[in-house]
Amino acid sequence: MNHEIELALGKPVNWVQDQVGHFECPGIHTHTSVDRPSDCTVFLDYDAPTIYCFHSSCAAEVERANRELRRAVGGGGKHTLLLNGREISTGSIQRPMRSPRNRQEFLERRRKESRVTAAFTRKLEKVLVEYKWLEEDLKAQSPLAMPDDPREDWTLFLGLFEGQEGAIWVGNEYDSGSQQHSVNFQTVDEWSGVNEPPGNFTCPSLFAPGTISRSNKNVCARPYLVLESDDLNKDDMAKVIQWLKTECKWRLRCVISTGRRSLHSWWVCPPLEWLPELTPALKAMKMDPAVFRSAQPVRVPGILRDQTNWQRIIYYNPHA
């Protein structure tokens, strides 16, 4: 659906969530004040995709774009998949956020996001001063000691999905979309017979068995939310992890060192209806917004990156 939207708009969209993206307003030439990247937003809804813009001078162009967009892509947003012989709808997985009912509600959301962003920008400053965890503390406090052989991390990683229904995607970034990529989507039991991951990446979501495409519409469950930052170093990321774990009572299952300068923390996914409000808060704390998308690839442990450094689990708590 996201790709169809971009084709219909004729412009790239920065998808900040599975169902929400920012792009250049079709009426940008009418704007009378400064433009920001998030001013124009497209929401995917069960009934129809809808565009809203922060500016009012472009109302006629936005309305025209909405008509053309809906005519081009239609209104069907639900997807049905087969899982263990029964039909399931992925609508609730893909669209936890209801589109604004009107422009007034859209503007109120924007104002609320601004308040949240300001509050959590200040919170990050406080966390980095007051919290003392470092990367080495994460390793020392892991409930399960890490194996000496980094290749054993692959088995630990699969344990995160034990007992859950659906296929785990593992591969390189573009191992998706063709019939040959069916081998990249396997259940825990099937992956258990594979000695090492077949690529650098995986997903925190599960896909319907039989799929060949790592796309949002094929997600059947989202057990984890992965947080990582391109701006914080490992020690500062460890402080944010400590704050989420101790003060916010989030359930930390795993932390993966990517073999370079970042840590990926795997959390039991909060209720999906929370994600719209969590997204601006976590972005303000320098978390990469790309990982809020359910089918976003993230680093898998137990593999040598660029033939130099191992992607390793440094914290593991399967009973979080």
C-alpha cells in the first residue's frame, strides 16, 4: 500500500510509521510561512488515504490531491492472510493509528506532538546526566551469561520467538519480493536447523507463513519493538535503556551490539495503540524513527559484519 501511495503522489514519502508519512505538499507554492518536513502528512485508513497539511493556503490543492489519490489507489486497506489454516486480518497490526477526522483534529495532534517533543528532549538531557549505566554494565547485568563463541548467539536469538506463530525473516536488505526469497521466511523450528543466519538483518515482527515479501501488509504479529539511535553512542544508549527499564517498567528482552557504534535494544512491544504517542517521544530522545515501522530490518546477532566485527548479543533476558 505504501508503494502505491508514493506512485500515486508522484513524490517520495518519509514513512514515520506503517500508516503515516510526510511528503512535500502538492500546494507548497501557495504557502505563506516557513515549510517544515512534517507539515504535510498522508494517513492510510481503512476507508481511504487522506492528506492533511499544516498550512491553510493550500486547502484547494490538498483537496484535489486527496480526490486524485483515492481514485488512483482505491480505498481498500485491509489485508487477509492465512495462518495455520485460518484467515486473519492484518488491519489491526498495520494501522494502530486512526486517521484524523478533520483538519482541526490534525492540527491538535500536531500541537500535542510539539509539546511531547519538547518534554522528552528535556527528559533525554536529564537521563544522560543522572543515569550511570554504560555498555559494560549491560553485559554485567544480563540475566543469562553470554557464550564465548559468537556463533552461538544465533540460537539465543531464535529463543526470543519460541512458541510464537509466524515466520521470521532473516537475510540481507533486499532479500524480499521474489519467489527465491521464500527461504528467508521460516518458522523458529525451521530456522533451528540452519547453522548460521543467511544475512545481516532480521525483523522484530512475524510474517504469515508462505509469504515472499517483507512488507507491512504481510505482518501477522509484532511481538517486539526495537530501539536504536544513530546519534547516541553506546554508553548514552545504555543510559536510555536503563531509564526505560527501571522508570518506565518496559520489558527488555535483548540488546545487540551491531559491531560498530550502536546498540539495538529489543523490548516487548507496547500496545499498538500507544505507538502514535510514543513515536514523537522516542524521536525526541534520539531514537531512529525508521524502527517504528513493523517491517523495518534490524541487525541479527551471530554473524560477522564486514568480515571484521561480530554482531553480538550483550544482554539476554528470555523471561522479561
